[in-house]
Amino acid sequence: MPHAAARVMRRVLARVVRRVYTRITAGYHTAVVDTYPTAPQPQPEQSPLARARRAAGPVAVGAAALGKYALPLIKLAKFGPTIVSMVISVALMATIFGAPYGIGLIALIAIHESGHLLFARHEGIRTGLPIFLGPFGAVIGLKQPPKDVRQEAVIAIGGPVVGTMGAIVALILSGAAPAGTYTHNLLLALAYVGFLINLFNLVPFSPLDGGRVASALSPWVNLVGLGVILLLIAGPVATGHSFNPFLLFILVIGGISTLQRFKRRGANPEYERIPGRTRMWIAVAYVAMLAITAVAMTETHAALLSAQVASTIQ
């Protein structure tokens, strides 16, 4: 009996061990198979058209992303020189004159330049955006030349016309502010310098606006403007004062521009042939702008002196 019982116990233990081993190794084996990556199955060969369709997907996604993000950035890049030059000019003018007055000066210059843009568009002439030059103003380039002196004069006088309107707005706002306050004095000073800027630009000497307007009357008027610039330089020198060095730049560029205008007159006489009535209206507009800016500047200068504004706008 003991031997029989022992044999039965060995058989039972053997069965138990085999079952446990089978379950353990079966579980381990399944886990390994489930987590191990299967071998790639061979894919059927695709036709050229199918491959082209698959390749077109990423291309379409890239084109959509380009249209959504890159093109607006390219459009924004057109404004880059204008924005950068304006920011630098504002910082420079704010450093020299104080932030409120410096920002106001750049705003007046921008308004003046917008007049050239508006009048050029009205004439069908494409222009670039303005580039600001700090205390020396700003410049706008024409992408196509004017067809005659009338068109050149119209585009040129647009700056002083719109710029003077901006100075008038500043003068009106200064009158609305309580007298003697900082806001009143600041706007009055900006109105004065606005009239001064536009009056100076009407000096009949290229490259100033007045030279381009007056040349529609006669290129000889530029000689009058040359005398004005020389007086603005010689006057301070004779009295022992300094003059604006920018006048020398205008003198040199204006002299070259005047010589070129006389040469072009002989080479292309059709450019200056406009009806006498048109020439008369250009003269009326030019003289009117000279009178308006001169009188307005004189009146605002007197108001500045009486209010003693110079010490209150910094």
C-alpha cells in the first residue's frame, strides 16, 4: 500500500506540474507574440497614377499652408521699409523733441506724404510707399514717370494741400483745448510746424514740391527758388548763426535737377506743352497755397510767442 500510494502521489504531482508549466509558458509565449512587430506584408504594386495621387496629397497640404501663412508675410514685407523707417524716425524725433511732439511731427509728415499718394492715384500713377528720413521728412518714389508737367504738378501739390489740411486740424483742436494747458500748447506748436513744413516745400526749387509745381509754369522759376535757398544759407552765416545742413543737400540736388530739367526741355518739348488755361489754374493753386501756408504760419507763430509755448511742450 505505501508503494501504491506513493505512485499515485507522483502521478498527481506530475500532472499538476505539467499543467502549471503549460499555462506559464503559454502565457509568456502569447505576450511575446503580441508585442513583437509582425513582419510587413508584401503590398501589391501601384500604378503610376495611384503613386501620383499619393504624392499630390502632401503637395496640396504644403500649398495650403503656404497660402495661409507665407503669402500674408510676403504682403507684409512690402510695408517693411516704411514701418522700419517710421519706427526709427519716431524714436529719433522723440529723443530730440520729446515723445508727444516727436510723434506729432512724424504724423504731420505722414499726412503730407499721403497727399502725394492720393493725388498720384487719382492721376493713375503707381507709387511706392513712403520712406521716412527722421528730421529730413520722407520720400515717395513714382513707379512710372508723369506724362507731362501738368501731371507732375498735380502730384507735387497734393502733399502741401493735404499736409496743410492736417496742420489746420491741429490748429482747430488746439483752439478746442483749454488755453494754457499742455494739450493746447502742444497742438498749437504742431500746427505751426505743419504750416512751416508745407510752406518750405512750396519753395520753387526741385526736388521740393514747389519746384515741380512751378516748373509747369516755367523752368526758369527754379532760379527764384535757388535764390531763396541761398538766402536761407547765407542769412544765418552772415549773422554768425548756424544753418540747417539739409539746405546744402537741397542746393546740390536741386541744382542737378534744374540742369536736367532744362536738358529735357530741349530733348522732349512735348512734356511741357499743356493748355494755357491749365497753366493758369496751376498758377492760381500754387499762389493760393503759398498765401495760405504763409499767413497761417505767421498767425500760429504769433500765438506761440504770446503763449510762451517753447518751454512747455517737451
